[in-house]
Amino acid sequence: MKQAVVGAIALMASTVTVQAAETVPGDVDYGEYGEVQQSLTGAPGDSEAGREVVSNRALGNCVACHAAEALVDVPWHGEIGPVLDGAGSRWSEAELRGIVANAKMMFEGTMMPAFYKTEGFTRAGDAYTGDPAPEDLPPILTAQQVEDVVAYLMTLTDE
Amino acid sequence: MGISLRGTLGLASAVAALTLGTGTAIADEEAELVVNEEIEMVVRAEAPDHLADTLDTIYSGWVFRSDETQALQADDFDNPGFVFVDVAMDAWNAADGAAGKSCADCHNDPMDSMVGVRAVYPKWNDEAGELRTLEMQINACRTGQMEAEEWKYDGSDMVNMTALISVPSRGLPVNVAYDGPAQEYWEMGKELYYTRTGQLELACANCHEDHYGDMIRADHLSQGQINGFPVYRLKNAKLNSAHARFKGCIRDTRAHTYKPGSAEFVALELYVATRGNGLSVEAPSVRN
């Protein structure tokens, strides 16, 4: 019993720590060119997890619009945005974080959706249901997923 | 923004499709559509005047589909949409409502009486003082002439009937008017076309004006023309109205959609229809 209580307190403490370090979408500090210097979680992302977010239709689905030779095992790459190969050489980590979180801060009018944004939409919906968005509309990707994608993109360097 | 496939990926896919004969999402974009070896469809046309600054050429969605899907529309015996046209023909001949009338009692054979109708809808109705889609006109007939219940706007009875009424207009150019009292609806529809909706913040124009011909994952983006509606979709094996398709597209922007039959979609249909003025009426067309 005592151990369980201690465990619960430890769990609560760790949850509080994570929340304190995580930047909510409305508080993201975009620089002059749309870059974001600080990690949204306060920690580096996991590039392996990021590769999954980039590839998975139900997560980031980045390949819907972006092709990448590095993702040749993933079927059906789109032709809408620039190829992802070399992104880690073309952009800094802060720039990639800004582009993933809200590319419109860097490229006005870009077609690219903002993956870490929760307000300012026209007729926001509840994911893909067609219903109105809930009051507490979550961003498309979590802070952790954004950081994971950034970490993965940083691995896509030119030879 | 051209229609030709661009980039190495598109080329690689095209080569793969040719080599393997898979014919997945890659279409023969130069192909011509002749239905039943008789009806010559205009699948490419000079853009209408109101689009002159935006597009040179308008393309039927048929152009963007795979060889196999294209072939299904070339013969009515292969076109699964005609199963539903036959169902609608039975409804056409059946009396319904308190007046005891069928469509046929006033309009006889739809293959004669309905020639040219699909091509000009949505259309302003002076008497009613409203812009009417074909669905609205059918329901006006049902309640006014037949004293029957309205059909659900995008229910199967309705979409099948719009397909039947479209058949005798196949091959005629879409010629939807947007002047006079229709103009304010047209402007509203245009506004909607360029409004970026939902959490993905995508407008019709992002995909269908700026990126037609490109792949978005496994989808080959078309110009979003509605000259082929209602369409038989392989995806759901039934006829689909333009409004149902609009709803699906807007839903996929992670948006709160509008309803089929809503004033917004009526206006959007008018505007999108006029973007296709000059293409042939194809309905019931076949798409993926």
C-alpha cells in the first residue's frame, strides 16, 4: 500500500514535470523567419519514432505530399511539397521545428498544414468525422511527435 | 501548373505501371473518351472566360483515372452506374404521391424529354425566385405536381434519378449560367472554393487548381470538375452526388462540413459547374 502511494506520487510528479516543460501550441515562440529555437518538449526527439510519424497515414502522413528516397519502403509518395531528402542539410533544427509546427509562419500562404496549432481555423472539425471541433481541439501532432519528426528530418542530410 | 506528370517519382511510377501493366493510379492522359462507340465526350476544353487568368485548359476527371477505370466508362454495359439508372427508370414510371402521377405521366420518355436538362443545372428558377439544383427541381416536382414526399437530398432514390435524367444529355457541353440573379450565388460559391477550411486549412483550389495532375499519396489529383456527376465510385460501389463528394472533401480537411442541399453547397455546385462549362455531361461517370 505504502509503495503504491509512493509510486502514485512519483507518477504525478513526473507528469507535472513533463507538462511544465512542454510548450502548448498557443505559446510556441516563432522567430523572425518562423523558426522555433526551443524543443517543444524540452528534450530531443526520437528519430526512429519520427520516421513512423512521417510515414503513417494516421499520424503525420508527411509522405502524402512529400517524396523521399530515404522512405522507399513506404508506398505512395506525394508530389505536392519538396522532397524530404537533404532536409537536415538545407534547414537548421529550429527551422524544421517551425516548419512542422506551423509552416505558414515561414512561408505565407503555403499549402502545408500546421501540425501544432489549435485555433484560428475556419470551420474546424473533429478530426475526420465532419463534425464540429471539440472545445479542446488537440493539435494534429503532439509536442513529442513534432520533436520526433524534427529529429528524423535532421537525419536526412546530404551525403 | 500542368497536367503532365512531373518529377522523377511520377516518371518512375509511370514506367513501373507500363512495365508491370499494373495501371494503378497512372492514366493515359492523352486518351479520348468515346462512349458506346457513339458519344464523343469532350474531356479537354478551353477554360471558360471567367477562368482565363487561372487555367488554360479544363479537364474532365476521367482524364486522371487509371486505364481500367477509364475503360469502364466507355461502354454502358461495363459501366456499373447503369444498374442504378435502371432502378431510377422504374421509379420514373411508377406513380407516387396523392396526385397518383408518375414522372412519365407528364414527361413521357426521359431520353426525349430530358435532353439538355443536366447540362444547365444548377439553374435560376424565376417563378420560385430561387437557384435550383437538379435535386431541388425533382423535389419541387414531387411535392408540387405529384403531391409526394420529398426525397432525401443525397439519398439513393434522388441520386439515381439525377443519373437517369443526365443520360440523355451525355456528350452535350455543360452550359451553366451565372449571370443575372444567379450571380450572387456564384460569387458565394467562388468564395467557398477559395476558403481554406478545417484544421488542415485546405481550400478546393489548393488541390484542384494549384496541384491537379500531381499525386497526393495514392490519389491522382483532378481539377475537381463535376461534369461527370453523379459518379459511380469504385470505392463505395454506388452513385455519388456532387454534394456528397463536396462533403467528403471538406471533411478530409478536418473541417466541420456543410450538409448536402445546404445553401453553401448549392452555391458551390453552381460555381464549380461553371468551371466546367464546355466539358461534356458524362453522368453517370465512373471514378475510383
